Amino acid sequence: MTEKTLPPTDRPVTLAVLGAGNRGSVYANWAAEHPDRARIVAVAEPRDHHRKTLAERHNIPPERTFTSWKDLVAAGKLADAAIVATQDVDHVEPATALARQGYHLLVEKPMAPTEEDCRALVDAVRQTNVMFAVCHVLRYTPYTRLLKRVLDSGRIGTIMSVQHLEPVGYSHQAHSYVRGNWRREDESSSMLLAKSCHDIDWLRYVVGVPIERVSSFGRLSHFVRANQPAGAAERCLDCSVESSCAYSAKKHYLGMLRRGQTGWPLHVVSNDLTEDGVTRALREGPYGRCVYRCDNDVVDHQVVALEFAGGITGTFTMTAFSEQGHRRTQIFGTQGSIDCDGEKVRLFDFLTDQTEELTVESLGADAGSGHGGGDAGLMDSFTRALATGDPAHINSGALESLETHLAVFAAERARHAGTVEQVVPVPAL
Ligand SMILES: NC(=O)c1ccc[n+]([C@@H]2O[C@H](COP(=O)([O-])OP(=O)(O)OC[C@H]3O[C@@H](n4cnc5c(N)ncnc54)[C@H](O)[C@@H]3O)[C@@H](O)[C@H]2O)c1
């Protein structure tokens, strides 16, 4: 079903946003662009600038703006559904409380940093019977829909193996996983959960059967003190070798500003997007630190070997040490193979020895933006599920998401212990 064939509803669905940071704003912006589909009617956010900006954009009255999700919960049910876009450790408590109040839920990934909390959230959601989606946006891209259609059509026969690369990119790694919010496991989660739960989830989705066994290797090798160049300072603004450093915060953030690029990740660094404002943030804030002098501990490269049901094998590589780009995947079947790069799907047919190139259908302006159209696709599906009362529009519900989170936890156990781990099956899928 496309947007054009959405059944008419009496009113747009109403949404409360918890956490008006980067992700909360992305989803809220979708609502602003689709006023016939969704309206943001309440917000909880401690940072004044972010709360006010979102409240103004969506005309939210003061009695529906809160400085913490706890106050929003205490105010009773204010909307059909809530978007939980707080930090990783702050998903389960608000989501559980909101589910008990009857809110349908869109919850950012990861559901929670621990297996126990993921299970607790899924239990709460199932007991309350609310609609629930995890923001596994890659499942909702036009590209994934195209790939899935090709695989489901049987064009490459039975899938035997798959290899998948997530080239995080040197600058994205430095921003988010060395200097930024996801640099420490104790404050957020492992790299595999924070970044690549999307990939493990996506692989399971496109292969179409559960992951049964995993092993994994990976470590933090480069972004450590021992690799700090001679003459380097604690901050890039004071550094005598800054101009020869690929990871220079000056090069990255002031460079963006000077090129007139004020979007992500620059807007995470400072609300004041002037030369003075960004320079001050680099002088005082976390994003001006030398990448070799941070308090990071998450891995900068990792592989996971996977065995799916039926003996299908897979490998996944996450690396910081790349140009930032689309994920790349090869899928090997008994009748053909597929090589795909987030935009194009190249299919080689063993019978004809011909290669066919399939391109992503356009969903208009949304198709190329926000995770390849996944952010918009997710909002479209979630609000459609709410409007029609049909949870089948959601591709990343509680059990599907729990299953792939459990595969990530198993891979992390394997990496730490040097073992091959069974992935605990999720019943009733
Ligand atoms: N689906 C994806 O592709 C994707 C991409 C990036 C991040 N994420 C996930 O989205 C979540 C949010 O990430 P982000 O990049 O938007 O981070 P962010 O820091 O920009 O946003 C989180 C917001 O929560 C607010 N907050 C803190 N305490 C709060 C409270 N008590 N009540 C209400 N709000 C509170 C913070 O002030 C902040 O504005 C994280 O779990 C992250 O892992 C998902």
C-alpha cells in the first residue's frame, strides 16, 4: 500500500516526543511535513533550546511541554502514541510507563543496553497490547523493499551466504564513538548494539530466517593514547600537528561551517552555529578533544560470523577506517548472486550469465534522505498502523526486534569470551 492509498481517517494521529534531540526532531519534522497524517502535541526535553524549538515548530502549548519524560507521564495520556528518542539507557523506563497508560510506542534502537531490560520492555508491551515499533529504519527504506522483493521472488534461488559491510567512516566514528555520546559502553552500549544492531537486524530481515549461532572478533585499536602523535595537544585548537591529522575537530567542524553545512553532526556540537560559537564548543566541549585523548572504550573495528537457520552463512564487518558511505552487501544464491550498495541492486543470473541492474523506486524527496528514506518510511508505516489499527504495517515490532537484539548480545558474549554462541530463539514469531 502506498501513501496515496491510505484509507481516510477522521484526524491525524497525535504524538508525544520524549527527547527533542537529533532523532526526536527528525521524526517530529516528518509530522510537520505530513500534517494530515500526524501531529506533535506534547514534548519532554530538559534542554531549553531544544524543547522550545520543537514546541514552537509544532505549536505545543506550555501545559504540554515538560522538562523530563517523568513529568509527561505524570500528566496522564496526552496523545495516541509516544516517540521515545531519549538516550539508550533511558528507553525502557519511560516506554514501560507509557505502555501502561495505553500509549502506542515508537522506540529508538537499541531497545535497551541489556538483554534483561529488552525482555522487560517486550513483556510490558505485550501485556498492555499497545502497538510498538523499534526504529530499525533500514527495514523501511525503498532500497530494502526492492531487495526484499527480488529475494522473495526467488530470482537467485536459495540463499546460501551473505557478506555485509558497514563502513562507519573515519569522521562519523570520531564524532559519535570516540568523542561523542556512544563512546563508552557504560554510558550507552557496545558499538555492535549502538551502531550495528541495525545491520544484524537488517541481515536477518533480508535473509528471512533467524540467526542461530554467532562468533565475533573486534577491539579498540586506533583511538587510544599510545597512538597520539608527538606534539599533539589535548584539544585540536591547541595542537601543533593538527593540520596533518585526519581526525582534526577543526578540520571537521569548522570546515563544515565554512562550507555552509550546518546540519548533522555540526548542530550536535553547538546551538550557536557561528565561527565563535563552534570555536567555543571546540574549546570547551567534548567534540574539540584529541581523538587519542578521549575516555572512549568502544571498538573501532569488528567482525561477526553468523549462521542462520538452514545453514546459511554470513559475515558482517563494521569498520571506522573508511570513507563514510552506504553499507555494501553481497548475497549468494543457488541460481544467482546479488551485489548491492544502498542504491543499486546488481543481479547476476547463473542461467543466462547476464547482469541486471535494478534501481530504487523513487518515493519522491524522501527516498534519498534520512537513512536512505528509512526515517520517512518508518514514520509512514507507524502512523499508518495507528490510523488503520493494523499493526501489520510495522516491520520492526517487539518480537522481531527482540530476536535481533538477542543476536547482538550473543555476538558480544562471543567476542568477549572467544566462543561460538547460540542465539536464544524468540518464541511465537
Ligand atoms: N534509528 C537510528 O538510526 C538512530 C540514529 C542515531 C541515534 N539513534 C538512537 O536514538 C536515541 C537518541 O539519539 P540522539 O542522537 O537523538 O541523541 P540526542 O542526545 O540528540 O537526543 C536525546 C535527547 O534526550 C533528551 N533527554 C535527556 N534526558 C531526558 C529526560 N529525562 N526526558 C526527556 N528527554 C531527555 C536529551 O536532552 C536529548 O536532547 C539514542 O537511543 C540513539 O542510540 C538511533
